Amino acid sequence: MSLSVILPCLDEAEILGESLGELQWLRERGHELVLVDGGSRDGSVDVAASLVDRILVSTPGRAGQMNLGARAASEEILWFMHVDTRVFPGADREIVRALNGRPGWGRFDVRLSGTIPTLRLVEWSMNLRSRLTGIATGDQGIFVTRDLFKASGGYPEIALMEDIELSRRLKRAARPRCITRPLETSSRRWERQGIYRTIAKMWALRLAYYFGADPGHLAARYGSSHSS
């Protein structure tokens, strides 16, 4: 089975060439790379032009970008990834093996790229939380069969926590398959904003969302249009 790898992007020209270059082996195996740009002004689309199979342009907002990519995708398995995620060789086969030809969904464990020891604790807690709750975040490379994605209604087009809400919807149909070999995602946000400050911010966001806070208000309050 082949995959459509859907990559939302906004002003990532600085890293995009290297990141997409490392994914070319997926194209060589017959998988599809779909970049959905949210209106970049830094030349991201030009950088990506020869490195993906399809480029779509959307209004900003990760949920809307990923839904647009899913509608345009050609393959039966959708794999949603961040452009700063690094993938190990054979990850595609792990996905196919995990789904085993059946409708379903899943995610990977995650490893943060930095060397600061505290990041090891952060990634361990992220993976444990996901394993216990069945909730995945965008950093974990959510994959799902097309039919199940459509049946779930896709990503809710909210300003924040779209991956959390999608996981809740998908859980009603099946528990996620958990691939323990990790993807590596950039720790730049954690290091730029401060590790402990970022932990506190993310927990505050999730707690507020759990108790019914409006995602739009949360996004405005914390100055972000993306889920974590």
C-alpha cells in the first residue's frame, strides 16, 4: 500500500530544502508528498517545487491545510507530518504493517532533536501520555486510512488542539496503533521559548481545552495558530 504524506507549511524556507530532501526516498518507493502552504512569504513554495509531488495553497491554519491535503491525496493511507520532522528509513513499512490492510490509525513515538538532558524527560512523558490516553499530537506523525479519516469528519477546523480533537474522534472507532521506533522532531520551539516555560504553557492549554475553553480564545491568548 502507498502513502500520501501531507505536510502543512508556513514560512519554512530556511529548513524546507533539507527536510524535503531527506524525504525523497519515500517518493522513490512510490509514495506521494503533498505540501500544503498556508500563504508563505519567504519563498517556501519555490524551495519545495521540485521536491514534492503536489503543492496546494491554503489560508493559514494547520487543520484547514491538512484537510485540503487529505482531499487532494491520491493514496489510501494518509500520513500527516510536520516539515521539521525527520523520518527513519522503513517508517512507511512500519505504517503498512501496523494497519495490516484494515481501517485504522496510529502514531509514532517521538524524539526531540536537542541534546539537553531535560528533553529526554519531555519526550518520555509525551510518549507515555499518548500511550495511556490514546491521544496523539502532530509531532507524532499521525497516520490514518482515508475511509476512517473521512468517516471521522477529518480535522476540526479550530485554531488550536485540532490533533487532540481528531484523536478523540478516531478513538471512537479504534485504539491507535503505536509505533515505538521514534520520529525525530525539532526541539527548536522548546529551546527558543524555554523548556519549563513550554511545558507549563502546553499543560495550561490542554487543561483549559479539557474544561471547555474556546480554541480560538486560547490561540489568541497564547499567540499561536498551531497545535502542539
